[in-house]
Amino acid sequence: MISLEADAKSFRSFQTVLIPGLLQTASYARAAIGAINMTSTAEQVNALVEVRMARQSVLTRPEPLEMWAVIHEAALRPTVSTGPVMRDQLQRLLDLAELPQVSIQVLPLDAMPHPGMAGTFAMVGFADTTDFDVVVIESLTSTLYVEDPVEASMYGSAFERLQATALPFDKSADLIARQKDTIR
């Protein structure tokens, strides 16, 4: 994933229960990674958090990665960690959404049926038109990289539908801010 992101021009992510890794705070990442990697030691979790934080430099490099995240409203709830960690995480989303290369939309809980109901995914796009998008599907024990152009195109269409179903940017930011203000 690190090498894909390093060479990428764009990164589109749909998440239902977690904030996308490139947008996470260290505290949130530690809680999420610790919960997912059930057999990892604290040192291993910390090492993975350091890698995740280093990966985020693609958002601020001289030619930054264009990030578009559609995040299900459920991921904004304080289920991953404590209130202070979630408040900081939601503030980070609001701060990152101010960057011109970062777009964040929230898919509301009451959204109509959508293709994201099949699961989360990310799409890595490249500047070189001879390189096809790569779809990344992560699970508990493995990561699937879909490189077939026809299948990747289907995910691209699914992402476009998710964008259309999600709240506009301003309403997404309002929802994130309201959720942040409710967390104790």
C-alpha cells in the first residue's frame, strides 16, 4: 500500500466503521489497529501506528495526493475509542477537509440503498494514463488488490454513486462538527 500511495495521484476511499487510515490521528489509529490486530503486542501496534502516520505525508508533499473519502456516519460515532480521542479525530477530519486536495463526504445513516452496502474499498489512481486504478479491499487476514480494468471500473462507478448519495461537503462538515460537539 505504501508504494501504491507513493506513486499515486488520487486516492478514493469508502469506509463504513472506521476513519480512513490517511485521515486518522495517532491515538485513533492506535485504538483501531489494536482492536483489529488482536494478537499484536503494544510495540507492534505502535510500530504500525508510526507507519500509518508516516504514510500521511502523501497529503502534504509538494504534489499532494488528491484524497476523496466517503465515510459512513456510523464511523463518526465514538465506538473505536474514548470521547477525547474521537473528538480529536473528528476535529482532524474538519481540519483536513480545509485542504484543497482533500474532499470528505459523509454518507448519512438514513441514506437510500447504495453499492457501499457490499463493503468498504479504496481506489488508487495514477497520473500515467497507461496505469489502471487499483482497488484495495482489506479484510481481517488479508488484502485484495483488484487490478482488472473492468472490475476496477465497476468500483469507480460504485464510488461515483456513493459520492452522489453522500451529503454535500458543507453538510458533511456540519454533521462532523455536530457529532464532535456531542461527544463527552
